[in-house]
Amino acid sequence: MIPKVLELSRREENATASRLATRPRWRSPVETRRIARSLFVAPLVLTLLVSLLGCDDDDDEIVILDQGRVIASFRTIADFLDDPTVNFLFRSMPRHPGSTPPDIASSYEATGIIIANSVPGSLVGDEFLPFAFCVSSPAGSSIVFRALDPSVVEHGPAFIEGSGDAFTIYATFRSRQVVDSGDFCDIHQVVVISGVREADGSLSDLFVGQGVVGLVGDCLDLIVGDIQVAEGSAESTGPACADEPGGAEDAVELLVENALLNPIVVFVEYDGFLGPQPFIVFPAIEEPARSQFVEPGFVLSFESLQPTLFNEVDDQVILGEIVAGTFDEDTTPAGGSVSFLIENIVGDEEYYAPRPVNATGSDLYAVVNSGVDYGVFTHPTGTGLGCVCPFPSDPGFEVDLGYYSYDVPGFITPQEANVRFFDFQTDVEAVPAFQGPFALEPQSGAVVLEIGALIQ
């Protein structure tokens, strides 16, 4: 394990949880909803900002991923191999590629000597702190991997490759630790394990590499990119992950499916104690529904992450509105499971995702819901949401403009929804406005807008 700063603990945090009907509702203040971040400039840095927006209590804390990536962004072996921290690990350890890895389903305790290190408090040549983990049998390249340590509060997807008796495991987890100040440090980690399965079930020629890919909170001298690699062996100590007794019967299996076209941030909150860190669920068209175990009695809420484009002065601009909602407190008992479907209808409000396909031969930009007063857009066309952000002509590519209000009582009707397109060079309207009501794709709210040749 990356060395602990102090033992795991929980911190009190105020949480405002609405008690609602079965459908979620929009949970942000009206002014926050309508601003919609359409003109905010996003910094061009490798950080992901995930905040608890729209809280009703001034004492509510904001959780921000200060540096790096969340573990949910590692969804395939290719995602691991594209990560610079993983590539740095492979400078000090082998990789065993192949599509026929051995079945190493069991629990293990790895020991050895540190051979590469940048983690404060550890040195090359030191004994590696025993690392306990379990592995399931593979299903294709996917496995269940668990780091058996009380500081670990979340696991991400895990994969295995190899051939014969040689293998390489790719996994992620998040550990939560407490520093001397009393604040917490959440460490998003990748772990890469390469070794050889022996006839007695032990693992030899074993390399355990761990790297920090994301940090939240007060993490002292730890930085994204810190790594530790140990060389040693591991003995089989118990059953495989799938057979591991205890734990699941005291929790609720939570399944979140995202039918939207943009990723969402999911919050699991409790009245009186801190829930798990918010996690990202990618669109169902990109990955299966996200599943994890949580304590019973939670309130689930979500917020969409908006796409970006570059404007005329090469600033990155966030597009569209935030689709967000809160469900009623879940009453599923321990040992049960519950599924949540996130779609474009939130309570009595409906949102749509215009997806233009530009076949004009010229760069265009869009204004959505022209004539609707969002209070922020200053283009000569007047009100609406938009950005002078050019997208090129490409008949085979759908541009992601994000989500916008479609049927919101007191704000917009489907007949008022519209999308207008302008030539980036001349500001001349390229084609007649696309006027609602639209035939929206169920659950996602998508509508493809085919933009033909320019009007002369």
C-alpha cells in the first residue's frame, strides 16, 4: 500500500437531502440552473473539478479533486496503458501481455523489497509493507480485485492479461486517510501486479506497482505521479473475491445506469455521517451500468458534466446546462440491491441534447433556445445559450453541445425550444432555425440536426 498518513476515520459533514417522490427533481437554485455555466472559461490543466453544487446550507463542504484523475476514468486495459503513471511503473517491472491469462482466483499477501520509489517516507531497499488482496476468476479480461485494507473505500474496474502461468493485473482503488490536522486525504491509486502462478497456488517473480493518479484534500507531500514498485512473492491465504465471506450482506448493491449522452457525477449521502466520495458514471453507450456496495439508508443525487469547445480566442468554454436531481431516501434493506436510471426527464422538467451534423462546408457556431432569457448570453441575437465556438463541417460527426431546457414549467415549452446556426466568419445565419417541438430519443433526449448547404 501507499503508506498511510494516519488511520482511516470519518469526518462529520452537513448534508441537505430532500425527501421527494420516486422521480428525481432539479436540486439547484433557479439562478444556478439558468446560468448553466455556458460562458465560464475552463482552465486548460489536467484536473477534474467535481463539486457539491446547489447545496442549501452555507456550511456544506465542497469536495474537489485537487489533482489528477478519478479511478472511474480507468475503464479498459488501454486506459491504463495510456496513463503516464502506469508507463512509469513499467520502467521498473515487467508486463505479461496475452489474452489467455491463468486463473489465479484466491486471496494473497504479497511481501518483498522496494525497488523503485518516489513516495515520501519510503526508500528503495526497504521492506515492502505486506499487501493483502484478492482476485476472482476472469470473465474475459475483467476480474474482481479487492485491496484488503480498511483504508480502501472504493474499487474501480480491474482487468487481467497474460498467457501460460504469467499474468499482469490492472486495478484501481481509492483509500481515505486522515492527516495530523484532522483533515482527510483521498488517494486515487492504480495498482499493477505482474507475476507467475506456481503449482502450489503461490505467486513468484512477483512485482507490485502502485501509483497515485488523483488526490483529494490535505495530502501533505504526496503528489500525483508518485509511485512505488516492490519485487517479491505472495502466498495464497484464502478464498477468491467472489467467495469472500461477509461484507455484502451488510450493504446494498447500488447500480447506476446513465442514459444521458454526457458523464454524470453521482453523490451518495447520509443524514449524520459522511458517505463515499462522489463517483463518475459514463454514458451507457460507452460502458455498462456502474455498480458498488453502499450502506443502507442513502440519498442519491446526480449532476451532469458538460462538454467543452474552444471559442474564437482559443479559450475552452463549458457548454449547456447542468442536468441534476435528487431521489428520495432509499429504503432497500441490507443485502438487497437497487437500480437507478438517470435520464433526461427530471421531476416535471425535460431536457434535450441537440446533436448538429454540419454538412455546409463552413465552420459554424450554435445558439440554443434563442429568445429564452437565461440572463447570460450577449450575442447580437439576444437571449439564449451559446458560444462563438466554431465546429467544422464534417457530415460524419455529431457535435456535442450538451443539454438544454426543453419542457420546464414557467420557463420553456417544447414549442419554444430552438437551435440556430451561424457562419463563424460572417455571423450570418447559415440555415433556417430548427424549431421545436422535436422528436427526442427516449431517455437520452438526443435529437440529431442535419445542417445542409449554406443559404446564399
